[in-house]
Amino acid sequence: MPYVNIRITREGATAEQKARLIQGATQLLVDVLGKNPQTTVVTIDEVDTDNWGIGGETITARRKQGK
Amino acid sequence: MPYVNIRITREGATAEQKARLIQGATQLLVDVLGKNPQTTVVTIDEVDTDNWGIGGETITARRKQGK
Amino acid sequence: MPYVNIRITREGATAEQKARLIQGATQLLVDVLGKNPQTTVVTIDEVDTDNWGIGGETITARRKQGK
Amino acid sequence: MPYVNIRITREGATAEQKARLIQGATQLLVDVLGKNPQTTVVTIDEVDTDNWGIGGETITARRKQGK
Amino acid sequence: MPYVNIRITREGATAEQKARLIQGATQLLVDVLGKNPQTTVVTIDEVDTDNWGIGGETITARRKQGK
Amino acid sequence: MPYVNIRITREGATAEQKARLIQGATQLLVDVLGKNPQTTVVTIDEVDTDNWGIGGETITARRKQGK
């Protein structure tokens, strides 16, 4: 019954990559805790770079500085 | 003062349906715990079917299989 | 496949009341959106009154003022 | 290492305002708890007014009533 | 910069198992999206079985029924 | 109506510090976006150091290494 939420910046993750994140996170819960994959839920939130910050700066600003 | 977050797949819920979810969740907190509805907050997140998985598969993939 | 998270202050909700919240939230998703209850997940977070604020004040402080 | 999530209604916050929220929330954690800003993450979720409710009503409905 | 939140029922996960979840989730983001592990944050929430429901029932109730 | 969730490691934040976080986050939303403080909600989650990771390691492990 686990619930996993993965938050990433919206920078072009493909449907195939998101499917791999969902598969991998589900398998991780099976491998480490023996959870039932059939009731393991994974959601992915893609957040605009204007809406994500680290170090007090938006990712938009950091990308412009080449960080 | 409760806060309720409802996450569903983005598959065409109407404004009227979302209003009913908000009304129903608020009333539930009033009925069960006697909470004040005026400070009960409900948010609804609609998540793309590529970004939601169960059983290690995306909802997009499951819909194609008729699940 | 909905996921519902209910956050309330930790002020003595009983196991029976929490079971009613889970049942009621699940039924709401069935009634309004026709969701499958078997894959509807509800979690309840009970948050200490020192850790919850509204109006810029903690609930602990508000309770002392009779709010 | 703190993680801050700010949820607001989607009603036209500008990139500059969102940058100020990120900067201010990060500074708050530095000032109050001495946290390292370089590993402090802030995300902002903008939620449609149809998807946000208080007092059992959507914000869309409340705006129409001048609330 | 990803942020991953893993929610599981509080049923005795060990510190070593939780460390493996954190390591595995971080590696997943590196492998699939090439994210920097140094700024990838993972949190684990352990939720009481009275506070988690699926199918409209608490996990406490389901465990008693041998589910 | 904003909702702010602040997640920190459980390492001894005092009630007074948590009250300052709540006050500061509320004021930030007033200052930047002109939000009404009376309906601004702030919650603080304190997460065990075994349950928080960065760089693929738990905070418990990092503290032992003097990080």
C-alpha cells in the first residue's frame, strides 16, 4: 500500500522516462520491504522552474547562470 | 482547520464534480470531528495519466489494456 | 486510484472516528467520480498543535485564548 | 535540508513574486533554525480556483460572490 | 534537485531498510533522469495503520481479517 | 488561503522557534502576494533523521560523519 510522490522540475522528462520512474520506485518497495506492487501508487509532479528554488534562487535563475 | 488534499488522474472531472468533492470533504470533517467548515481547506490535484502509476505501470498504459 | 490526504490537529481523534473519515472519503470518490474503492487510498496525518498555525499563530496559542 | 511547499491559487503570481517567496522562505529557515540555504528547497504549487475550496465552496464560486 | 516522499505504514521498517529506500530512490533519479544525487532529497513518512485506509477500511481492520 | 508545509528534521526545534516559522511564513504571503493571514495555514512536519536523506545517505549517517 505504499504511496510515493516524486517531484522534479518540468524540463522535458519523456513518457518513457516517467514510466521507468514508476516501475523503479514500485520495484524498490517490493525489494526492500516486500510490499505488494498491485497496491503501490506512484505519482510524479513536474514543477515549473520558476516555481522551484534551492539556495534561495529559482531554478530558472540558476539555469541562466549555468548552474 | 483541517486540510484535505485529493489527488485524482486528469481524466475530465468537471467543475461541478470538483465542487461536490470540496463540499463533501468539508462536510465529512464537520460530521465526524465537528470541525469548523469556514477554516477547512480542500485542494484537488489532477495528475496526468503518464504521471500516475499503480502496479508498476502508468495509468496511460493500463487504459490501453482496458484496465 | 485516487489518493486522499487528510491533515488534522492531534487533539484526540479516536480510531473509530478515523475509520469513519477513511470510509467517508472513499465513498465520496465513488459517489462523485465513480472511482474504484479498492484502489482508493486515504491517509490521515495528525499534527501537533505547536506545529499548525493559522492567522500567523499556533493552534496551541489560539486554544489558550479560547479560539 | 528543509523542504518547503507553498500552495496558492493560480491567480497571476508573477515570476518575480515567486522568486521573492522562494528567497523569503529560505531566509526564514536560516534566521529561525540556522539551516543551510544551499540545501533548502522550496516549491510553489499554483492550484486552479476550481480546485481549491474553503468553507465548502470553491474559490471560483467565492470570487463571483465578491469574497 | 528532485524531492521524493515515500509513505508507508508504520509496521517495523528498520533503519537499515529505510537507508536502502533512500539510497535506491536517489539512484533511480540518477539512472533515469541524470539528476545530481547531492541535491536529491528523500523523506519517508511512517503512518499508523489506524490512519491509513484502502478499500474504505483501515489497515488495522484489514490486518485483523488477514488481508 | 495559502497553505504552507515546512518539513525539517526532528532535531530539537522549540515551540518558540516553530511559532516564529508560522508567523514568518504567514507574513511572507501577506508581504509578497497580499494574502489574508486569517486564512493562511502553515504546518510543520518534523521528520526523524533516519527518515530523511540527501545525497543517497540518511541524515543520521551524515551527522555521524560530521556533515
